[in-house]
Amino acid sequence: MTFELDRRTLFRGGAAAGLATLAVAGFEESVTAATLQGSLPSHVDVVVVGGGLSGLVAARKVAAKGRSVLVVEARDRVGGRLLNHTLKGGAVIEAGGAFVGPTQDHIKALAAEMGVHTFKEYVQGKNVYISAQGKKQLYTGTVPPDPLVLLDAALLLKQLDKFASEINVDAPWTHPKAAEWDSMTLGDYIRKNAVNKAGILNLIAAWTQPGFGADPDQLSLLFVIHYIACSGNEATKGTFELNANTTGGAQESRFIGGSQLVPLKVAQRLGTRVALDAAVHRIDQGSTKAIVKTSRGNVTCKQVIVACPPPLVLDIDWYPQLPAQRHALLTHMKMGRLMKCDAVYSTPFWRADGLSGSGVADSGATRTVFDNSPNDASVGVLLSFVGGATWQKYGTLPQAERKKAVLEGFAQMFGPKALKPIEYTEHNWPHETWTRGAPVAVMAPGTMTAFGPAIRRPFGRVHWAGTETSTYWTGYMDGACRAGERAAAEVLAKL
Ligand SMILES: Cc1cc2nc3c(=O)[nH]c(=O)nc-3n(C[C@H](O)[C@H](O)[C@H](O)COP(=O)(O)OP(=O)(O)OC[C@H]3O[C@@H](n4cnc5c(N)ncnc54)[C@H](O)[C@@H]3O)c2cc1C
């Protein structure tokens, strides 16, 4: 059963749903009801394409300056890659983006303003590592204690941090070594520099598969270095540790009630400035206006902000056509492949065994595992990120076979109790029409140096938002907020 199906069941008021469940579903229903019903306005100052976090933040900034704005969203909900899922007992977990950490100030400030609070990811106790040979080891910290990879891992992370410290996050293609770094993959670099090449490639995939939905051989080294450089803010340089760590890094905290509460609350305030079920299929622009054509009708405006995932921009008919460099950039930006698989237990039983619920495995369906229990630990939830090559192997299986592989992986880490969840749920993002992958669009070699400068370049009346256009925390909720704020400032300056 997919999350979408569960959500619809809840909206119909399933008898088994608890009070908390109904409260969350009821809130989303009330937000949907508050959005624009009936005809779209014929004219506004700004149309925002996409009601994910980035588009909603942009619209909020435009509205705050007294300009008329309309968000047109293809789905019947807001939030895009943020999607809450209510478990049978009423607790909420996330099917999409969830974690926040230090230097992600923009999403944290917005959430605080919306009254959505964070709680710390559970980290007490030991993490579990399952080696390629099936050997189980307990450890603390970020890197599993495999003596065969430790030295290579330390050297690689040191090098990546050094390279990232030299990058201009606004224009990574200007680094003197940009061409060299963009001519190879992260995998090529590892093969060239590591002693235990296979070992470190396999270990680093436990970072790239959840982080990019891709493997080291699919990612340009320059793109990866830039991504690390972006994992910070204006005051703190991005580092691998800020990106990959739980404590002190991007996985440090989650939102009480689920991250989708943030876009839902922003949309609630925007009210009739949001139109759902309004997929944009064509954008015309001329010397005095732009016309955005949607499945609910056309809207004429002065400026447009496009805030949908890069590959989806190519599905829109553009008159005039997109500039060649932007078209080429979007053609080369592929969504990662990632799904989240969650098993629910009556308690987080691993905690009593002194385990944090975090794990890394060299193979199988549970390569990167987190404790995904709600704040009050009313149930225990184990989460496996199934991404990249692991998605290719398990994400494409029938659900029953994937579930079996995921539960067996959890059992290898946390014992046989893991085989008997009270609930199992998953969300397969590459199958989502309006996202088509997760968590982010990635770049292979040759993309960033050839086409990167087009990433934020406005096209006439059209400006670009979406997390992929951010200069800090691109790929993350924080980047989505930042990109929305920047695009709003661009159009406000032109109105
Ligand atoms: C499984 C997963 C795990 C993640 N983990 C984290 C995490 O832990 N922490 C973190 O910070 N981030 C995480 N992310 C990434 C984070 O969710 C995204 O960076 C962020 O939500 C992107 O927001 P956005 O507004 O840029 O894009 P989106 O959320 O993709 O919003 C784009 C919107 O555009 C709409 N749209 C598309 N085409 C059209 C069209 N033609 N017309 C109208 N509307 C259209 C879509 O329906 C969508 O609502 C994760 C994402 C996923 C999926």
C-alpha cells in the first residue's frame, strides 16, 4: 500500500483512524479547502509554478510586499517532496524530506515562525555496521570501524573538505580545477586515489545513495565537491561532516508532527493565492506580459517564478523556447532514485539493547538505516533509505519481496524482533509523476562546467526557484527556502 492510498483512506475518515490521525488529516483537508476554488484570476503580478516549499516561500515573500501572486500546483496537495504519512496508531512520519541540522537557518526560521518545532534524532547507544562478509560490528561516530577502509575514508573526507573549502558556491565552475574535477566521477577519483578501492567505493555509496539517490560513478566530482561546499552557510564553510553527520550535521533533528506541516501552514496563510490541481503545460511570454496556461485555465502576469523539479520544466511548452544552455542543463539534470521503507514496532526495542537504531550495511536492502520513531516514541520506527543501485535492485521488485529484504536487513542489524513489525510502509519517489525521483536532481561529469552558469539566469520574465537553484543547502529544505526567497527578490525588483 502506498502512502497516497493511505492518505486517501484517511481523508475518507477510516473508522480505525485515531484522534491524532484525524487531527492531522483534518488539518490538511482544511488547508485544501482554504485554497482557491473555482476559476483562476485572469491577471496577477506574479504566478509561481509549483507549490513545494520553494514556490510557497517565494509566493509568501511576494505577497508580503503587497503584490498579487498565485501559486499553481499540479498535485491535489502542497509540499512536493515533503509528504507526511500518518501511521495506523496516529503517529506521523515523513515519506520525503525530514531532517534538519546546523546552518540550515532558513528552514528553521520559517518552521519556528509557523509554530513547527524540532526534536533531536535519537542517537544514544551504538550504531551497527554489517560488513560485506556479513560480520556485525558496533560503533559510534560517522564512519564504520572497518579497518580495511578506515584510512582511505579518512583521507577521502579530508580531501573532499579541502576541495570544498576552495569552492565559490555561487560559481563552482570558476575554480581553477573545475574542468579537471568535472571530467571525472567521484568513483573515478576514488579509484585513482584509494588503496582499498572497492571497499571505499562501497562505503561511500552508503552516503551517496540516500544523499543523492545515486552512486559514485554517476556523480561528477565537481558536483559532489560543490554539494559539500553548499552544506553550510555564509558564516560556516560547508563540510562533509555538516552534510553527513547526525549530531552536528544535517540529520541532527526532525520536525514534531512531520516536515510537511511547514508548507501546509505556509499554504494555509496564502489561502486563495494557492490553486491545486493546476498543472502548468505552457508558458508564453512577450514584451508586456506572460501567460501561464494550466489545467484549470490561463493566468496573465508580469513575472513568473518556476519552482518545480528541473526535469519537469522540460515538460512545459515554452514560447519562445527555453534558451539553449538552460535546455541543455535541464536535459542533463536527472532526478536521483530513492525510496523510504519504514517498519513500525510497538516500541523502539533496539534502544533497550543499547543501540541507536542507526546502521550501515555493505550490501542488501538496508544500506543506510535510521531510527525514525516519532518524538514521543509512542511506536518504534526503523527507516531504510533505498537509493541508487540499491533502488535499482530492490525498488523495482514487487512490494512483498522488497519488504522481506528490508525486514531481513533490519533483523541482521537489530535482531529477530525486527522481522515482526506491526506495520510496514514505503514511498517510491521515482514513480511520482510530479517529482519523478528523489531527493534531488544530480549532475554527471561535463554538466556543471558546460551548462552550470545557466542555473539561476532569468529567462525574460521567468525566474528560477527550487532547491536545485540554491547556493547553500541545495537539495535540501533549507535550499528550497533560500531559492524561493532569492527568486521572490528578483521578481520584486522588476515589478
Ligand atoms: C525521500 C526524500 C528524502 C529527503 N530527505 C531530506 C532531508 O532529510 N532533509 C532535507 O532538508 N531535505 C530532504 N529531501 C529533499 C527536500 O525534500 C527537497 O529539497 C525540498 O522539499 C524541495 O522543495 P522544492 O520546492 O524545491 O521542490 P518540490 O518539493 O519538488 O516542489 C515542486 C512542486 O512543483 C510541482 N510541479 C511540478 N511540475 C509542475 C507543473 N508543470 N505545474 C505545476 N506544478 C508542478 C510539484 O507537484 C511540486 O509540488 C528529501 C527528499 C526526498 C524525496
